[in-house]
Amino acid sequence: MFVAVVAESLAGHTIVRRETWEDGSTFGLFSTFWVEPGHRRSGLASRLVASGERWMRERGLTVFRTWTDPGNAPLIALMGGLGYAIEGERGEFVVLRKEA
């Protein structure tokens, strides 16, 4: 978990982990994102993603993913701006993927 603290208050977090796909391949997964509304659009989420990607690369992972509701336009836009593309669907979610 990576957390962002601003003025001694929790401003955001992301949870990352190593995950294994059904075909046995491994990848880094962002499983949760959250930024306090007053800190949104400040670059905080991008810095959290960068920290998570760095953690994944340090562990030899070269594929990064997250999945979200197709209506989560803010997260899809954020990740798209950071080089992630929609890979497909996983159940009711869209899968966003980036390769290091």
C-alpha cells in the first residue's frame, strides 16, 4: 500500500500486488485507488501510480493492470493519460493494461 499524506492527513492511497492470470503469467495489479476529493486534480494520483509502478518493476513485473467499472471515467482517463489502454473486459469490469 502506498499512502499520500498532506499536512498530516491522509490524502490518498493505492494498493498494489503481484497477481497471476489464468494462463499462469504474472503482473502487477493496482487493486484500489482513492484520493480525498479536496486533493483531486493535484497530481497526487499520478504520483501514487508512479510509486506503485516502481514497486512492481523492482519485483521484475513488466505488465501492470487495473480493472474498474466501465463508468469510472475519471480513473479510465487518469490511467489513459499514464499510458494504460483498455485491454478488454473481466466480468463486469474493463481491464486497463500497460507494459513497462
